[in-house]
Amino acid sequence: MENTQATRRKEAWREELRARMKNKERMQLERVVMPELDPKYRATKLTEEVNLGLTKEQAMAEARRCLDCPKPGCMTGCPVSINIPDFIKNIERGEFNEAANILRETSSLPTVCGRVCPQEKQCESQCIYTKSFQKPAVAIGYLERFAADYQRTSGEMDLPEMAEPNGKSIAVVGSGPAGLSFAGDMAKLGYSVTVFEALHEIGGVLKYGIPEYRLPNDVVQSEIDLLERMGVRFETDTIVGRTLSYDDILEMGFSGMFVGSGAGLPRFMNIPGENFVGVMSSNEYLTRVNLMHAAEADSDTPVMRGRRVAVIGGGNTAMDSVRTAKRLGAERAMIIYRRSEEEMPARVEEVKHAKEEGVEFLTLHNPIEYIGDETGKVKAMKLQKMELGEPDASGRRKPVEIVGAIEEIEVDEVIVSIGVSPNPLIPRSIEGLKVTPKGTIEVDADNRTDIPTIFAGGDIVRGGATVILAMGDGRKAAANMHQQLMNK
């Protein structure tokens, strides 16, 4: 009866909003522009967030653009199935806290997703404005951030609806987006959840991999605090597979385990000179700066501050690395990418921000050798110029060498950001757990491994993906583990 009344109320206010403004009028509205810090200023600030968020007036104005489609395509593009029209219509009405509650029905990390998820490739790419009218999509990501931030800063972040405790305990390996999403859903279903994290801080890649100027730590911490209020326990400095074995977990009485241990092994190109001092992976560089505070003056493990810094790669992590180098004082900060800018996997916004901050883009260039000085420190690099050939298996045009076109540039720091491989510790430490030739854990369509009590998701399964796809894995695994345990 209550659900029926709620549905009727929603339909009533939807009709009210339609009466206020017809769709033809809504379509004339311009998409909101996100306020940002000035590029010259922000390029010197390591922890000040670049995007400033929408005001109430801007959010409500953008929400008015939503046409409330009968069959909303935006929802088909969301890996965690957020009820996008409902949360946006609540913003239009000024019901900001209710909008955030709708987000939290299916997302454990809305303040995070509103900042770092590639909405332009997911929900916004399916918006009717983009699909049918060649207009900018409704700014779903901006609105998600606004609603979640409003709730976070207003003190109205209430606990979600929680089932009665069912007496079963679940273990989670890794506190990245997959693990946190899984933990939140299982806690709501009545399970006692313990998350084991190898590092000394909770958050996984959200803390060590993404700089604060893009995702502030206090934003991540607010989501972790809510999970703790929901009853989720966190154990840091615990390496499952070393300090704690799978047999130990079974003996502790856990009914199931979710593995979200990520992909923390950096890849290198295996070219001459990679062992010179000053050549490192983006994993090491960002982890030291973001998690170990290596850029601080009194750091016990200070990070190198290069004057001429080259970052190899074209993804979001490469952009994070080169923009961090700029903030640490690099006079020349460069992206070296073997394809053209059109093929870059990084978000358009990240490329835009990097350019505004003075980053140089050397596209259609590929490193073939690093040159060191007499002390073993990198001082230069040789670059092979490339051109684009036919598309490869990824659908992107394959880079082809231009014979004889090689140039040398001076560098004193190189950060390699060409991808990561799965952490092998869990697969190696659990007998019978199947892995793919790439080292990822094999799972079925339900995110279940061949060991029935173990589910897995995120980068340990995908080998490197987005935050929102990892969260989607966590949600799916939670729903299917719950069904399995209840059937038993």
C-alpha cells in the first residue's frame, strides 16, 4: 500500500513538472558549465579540487533539461543501474536529499562516481539529447556529484534501509571500489562484513591512485565512514595470502569471500634503459605522492621532482601522473602517446584540464630507448615517430613506425603508465582457483569463481577498468552470493 502511494505521489509531481515546462522549452536550455579553478593557480596546488561543483541554482537549471523519457536510455548505460530520471527530477523540485537517497539505493559511492566516472561513455552517451538530437547530454555526472555532496555537507546522510542481521559473516579482500560496493550491498542485506586491506589506509585505488585535486580524500572517507556506520568492519595491514590465508578465513567462520584485490603490478615496455634512476611506474609515483605524502617537505621517502618529465601513455592514470608532475614543479611536463589524441582512452575532461595546465602532448611518438648519465640517472629518451595504420582488435587504428624517423629529447624523469597486471597473490595462494592466461581470476556470469564460496570482481577480473565497472561487479557479486547463501 505504501509503495503504491509513493508511486502515485511521484506521478503527481511528475505531471506538475511537465505542466510547468513543456519538453520543447526544456530542449532550448543550455547545458550547465562546471565551475573550475583557474588553470595557472590550480597547476601549483596538489590537493585543491579543480572542479568546484554546481550551485543549487545551476543544478536545478540543469535538471530542467531532463525530458523524463518513457524508456530512459541513460539507465541502460549505468553499470550500477541508478534510477537516473527519478534522482534528477528530485533535484528539479529542490528535493536534494531525496535525490541522494535514490542514488544510494544502488550506488555505495555516489560522491566518488560523480567525480571520476566516465559518464560521457556510459549514461550520458545514451541520453536522448545525444542519441536523437545531436545536443549535449544532460549533465548526469555533475548532478550526481551535486546531490551526493549536498547530502554529505548538510549532515543529512542517513543510513540506508537495512535488513535484520542474518547471522552470516562475509570476508572481502581489498577496499577499492569493487570491495566497497560489495561490502555496502551485503551489509544492507543483513550480513556481517569484514574488509581486509593490505595497505594502512582504506580506499584502494581511490586513495592511492587518484590525486586529491580530482578526488579529495575527505570525499572518499565520508563514504567509508557511512559503511562503518552500516556495520562494515575494516582490517588494515592485512595481506590475504600472506598474513592471513584462505584456510584462516574459513576457520574464522566466514560463509563466503569476495576478492577485489585489484591490478597493482605495473607494466613496462622492456626497452633499453628502463632500469635507470628516474624511470618509474605510475603506480609507484602516484602511490608515493597520494598515500605516502612523498611530496611534503618533511617526508621520510621524498619523491623525485623532475624538471623535464615525460609520462608514457594516454589513459586517465597518465593524465593524473603528468598533472601531478606539473604540480610538483616540472618546467616541461609531457605526454608521450603512440597513437593520436582521438584514440586516447583518457576522459576528454582530463585531457582538457591537462592542456589548460600547460602539459605538452607528443602524440604519434613511442619511446624506444632511455639514455643515462655517468651516474646511472636518466637524462634523455629516444622517440620513434609513428603513423596510424588499419584498426586493430581494439577498434583503434594501429600505430606503425615511420622508418628512420627518430628524435631524442632531454628528460630527467620518466613515468610509465601503459597499464597494469592483476595482483597474483590471491590466485597463487588459493588452491584450485582458476585464472586466465593474463593472470585474472576466472568468473562466471554471476561473478562466481570455480570455488562456489568465492566471488570476485573489479581489476582482478577485468585486468584494469573504471571505478564504476568495478562497482558494478561488486553489486552483481553481492546479489548473486546472497541468492546462493539463501538457497542453501
